Amino acid sequence: MSERPLLNRRLDGFGTTIFAEMSALAVKTGAINLGQGFPDTDGPEEIREAAVRALRDGKGNQYPPGPGIPELRMAVTEHQQRFYGLTFDPDTEVLVTAGATEAIAATMLALLEPGDEVIAFEPYYDSYAACISMAGATRVPLTLRAPDFRPDLDALRDAITPHTRLLLLNSPHNPTGMVLTRDELTAIAELAVERDLIVVTDEVYEHLVFEGEHIPLISLPGMRDRTVSISSAGKTFSFTGWKVGWVTAAAPLVTAIRTAKQFLTYVSAGPFQYAVAEALRLPDSYFIGFRDELGVKRDLLAGGLTDAGFEVYRPQGTYFVTTDVAALGEKDALAFCRSLPERCGVVAVPNSVFYDDPKPGRTQVRFAFCKRESVLREAVARLGQL
Ligand SMILES: Cc1ncc(COP(=O)(O)O)c(C=O)c1O
């Protein structure tokens, strides 16, 4: 074998995701897993049944259409209309993907050239960095800082160069729980128009906002033709394993993204697409009930972590709470998370690995609260021993 490393240099340094490492640690030690963001109970029974029915009825068992089944594309447009008053053409402006993950990957591969710069909030969801890199582009972080994690809009303006191709935004933001306000979104939209940028918005936690409201950037003036809006069913309907996501954007953007997507998975999750079409049509009471239930869990976990001595940054959205463990005398979030299962039988994720500059997040640790209340109570009791 030659000296050349096997791994493509664009993937150099990405290793195993922290979620996989920490979930494996949870399995090995039997600890409560508040690391990876998946619920410990499945979503609505009737939606699970809809998937079973689709399988039995032979719907989606063979390759579905490349852009997604028409029923799901129509349901996505109805959802955008119902919640945000936005109109999309289901035939040309919606693309169904293998979760938001593939939507992000296909978008980066379709829209970026080597040498392009992408501005993204840090701490970032780890696939952003990898996808930007696989596309040969460079990431430029815009650091969100404790305690409130608001984006510094002057810093954003300064970060834009002639090489900036797009902004990759996430609101509600994982891991900090920050939700962009209308004023912030307006300022971002004005900048995007002024500097002629595309903006990609990852909105997978759109239905998990406890304070404020979720406003899609694409609804703001000047943004309809330059925004790629991404979401998925995993978080909203508690079926993270189904991996059904979607892009909504103007037709030329969808066409470009579909060109990349068709050579990644081509299509996926046929029968689940039928079930997700039904899920998106659930009554408002489902969405409100889901958010309220998670709100109670947020308060339970945030309160317990505060009592256990953590500094807690109360999230406005998502199902994560970011804490600072410096208050416990800890100096390094990664070391803390690696030792936590042995010390008290709980798994969490260090935010520090989601920063390019490790300083601002060195002692930040994220806990997921999409778990049964009894599990959260037990976790809190264990963390109280620290
Ligand atoms: C911000 C963010 N984007 C995307 C995803 C991935 O979504 P999906 O499971 O639909 O691929 C996640 C999952 O944790 C996430 O937190």
C-alpha cells in the first residue's frame, strides 16, 4: 500500500461522530443516554399504523418517484401554507430527501464550488462541517456565545467576503436552543439581499419552540428565491429512524439540489413517505400537545440540572439544554462527558466539539430531554450525586 492515507483529505479529521461515540458508551455502561437526540418513545400510533398499512398495501415498496411521492409533496406544501402562509408548487418546489441530513448534503454538493465560503453558526450540527468540506468549500464560523447565544450581526457582516456563497443557518438551534427573532431574521435577510447570498435554513426543530415563534426566513422580503428551507419528520413526529426529510425552495434551487440528491440515495423510505404525508396533516392539537409535553420535560431537566450545580442555559427551542460544567469545577467538557457514565450513569454530549475555536464552548455540555419523564427524573437524581 502506498503512503497515501486511505481517507479522502476532505474527510480528514472527521472521525466518528460524537453522537456515535457517546451512544456506544451508553450501551457499554448501561448509562441513561441523554446524549443523542432521539426520543425513547415512538410517535403517534396512527402514523406508525399508516406505515404498516403502506407496506402491506404495496405502497412505496418499489422505487418511489425521484422528487418524492406526490402525496407527501402535497402534504409538505399544505403544511407550509397552514403554519406559515407560504405557497409552494408541489411539483417543482418540493424535494423529499433521506432526512434533513441528505437535504443538507445534497444542497452543499449542488451549490458549492471549491474555494467558496460558507458562514455557519458555531457550535454547529456536526454534519454541516463535513458536508461543506466534502463539497470542497470552507466553513467560516459565526460564534454564538453564552449565556444567550444571540448571533452577532456585525460579526456576520464582517465575515462576508467576495467568496461567501451561502449562509447555513439553524433555528431553533441545536445545541444551544437559541431561536432567531424576527428582528434578527430581518437583518440577516437584508444582508443576504445586499450581498446576493443564498441562505440555507435547517428548521428540523420548527415545532419545538417554547418561547417566541418559529419564523421561516424564506417568508421574509427578498428571500423567496434565495432561501433553501430544510426540515424533516424525525423530530416533529418522533420517528427519527424513518429518515424522511424535505427541501422547499424556488424551482431553480430545487432542480440543482435534486441533481446532486439523485446520485446520493436517488430515493428512500418509500412506505414511510406515505405515513409522513398523513403525519403532516395531523390536527393542530398534535403539534401543540407535542410542544407542551416537551416544554414540561425541558423544565424538569433544566430544574434538575440547576439543582445539581450545573449552570443551565434555558433553551427557547429544540429538545436540548446546554449547560456549563465549570460551575462544578470541571475544565473540559469532552473529558467530563467521557467520565460521566462511570461517575453517575448518565451520558451527555460535549458542545466543545462543535466549535472550531474550542475556547467559547470548552466547558459546555448538552443534555437531551426527549425522554420519558421517569427517565429524566432518574437522570437528574443520578446527576445530583456529582
Ligand atoms: C440541527 C439538525 N439538523 C439535522 C438533523 C438531522 O435530521 P434527520 O434525522 O432528518 O436527517 C438533526 C438531527 O439531530 C439536527 O439536530
